[in-house]
Amino acid sequence: MMIMAIENGSSGSEEYLLDQMHALRAKVFKDRLRWQVLARDGRERDAFDDLDPVYILAVTAGDNVVGCARLLPALGPTMLLSVFPQLVTDQTFLPHARMVESSRFCVDTAVQRTGGEVLHQISHWMFAGILEWCLLREDTEVVTVTDIGVERILQRAGWPLRRLGSPQKIGRGNALAGVLDVDRATFELVKPAGYVSNFGGGSAPTPTVSS
């Protein structure tokens, strides 16, 4: 597995991976969690995908996208304030230039059939990828809307979420907003054995993707 960062993907391989990402998001947010998202032809996307986000993807050796997240500046339009304003108040959410919003974080739920440990492993790879990307950009905090289950995984991974408000029922689960600190020590703690990305050190090759 490898963590990839895609900005303004235009090559054939990137388009192929992004298509898988949008399909994964439809499976998780529309089909499983029953959030009120727009999905067409089995692909979920929204207006925030038009704002030049960075996508962090977990890609297997077989070129399958099994995890994804979308990063945007917290000072710009955010899902938190535009879609989930009920989860936060002006007094608790204080965006700044070194904060990014992570949205549409999800892991392929099909891996649950092979055991929860695999699911958690992919999540740890994704956490490390988000941390590494933010460190390279000198960001210091990540704000996100997530659910209770991911909050627990974050806690066990050593990357605790600071809640910005109380959880509220959205779709099938309880959603909450929170802030995550970004620092080198946390990255080293969260980073799983064998972790590799296509950014940072630049030593990892980009996967060959077949059409």
C-alpha cells in the first residue's frame, strides 16, 4: 500500500484513481451512512471538489483506492460551516492560515470482511498521510467533521481529537467536529510500519495504473 497526494489530477492514472475515490465516497456516505449527499452513476462529489483540493489516497499494490480524504484551507469555504454549522459555534471554531479542513475521510468498508484490524491499519496509513502532507506545508492543525467510531480510532492511534461541540445524530451515526494537532512527534507515533508515500522523501514510485 502507498499514500498518494493528488492535486488537480489530469493524467490518466490520476483520473482513474479519483474516479475510484468518488465511487468509494458514494458507497460510504450515501449507501452506508445514509448522509444526504448527491451521488450520480455511483459517484459522489460536491461543490468543494471544485475548489482545487488536495486528495490524500491510500492505494493498494493492485491499484485499488481503499481510503481517501480531501484537504482544503480552513479560511476558505468549509464543509463545517456550510454543511454542518450545528456542530460548532463561533467561539469554538477559530480558523487560521495554518489550519486545513479534512473532509470526506473514509476507508473501504469492504475490508471489514477481513477483520477490523485491517480497517484500522488503513486508517492509520491515512492519518499518517494527512499528517505528513500538513507537515510539509507547515500547517499546524486539522479541523474535521467525523463520527464517534473514527474518533475512537484516532484516540487509539495517538492522535486525539479536541471536540468543538457535542455529537449530533446525522444519518445513521453520531457526527462531531474537532481539531487535530499537527506535529512531527505525532506523525512518528501514528506512522505504521512500512509506511510510504509519493510525497515528502520522494523515494516511492507512483503506481502503474491500468485502464
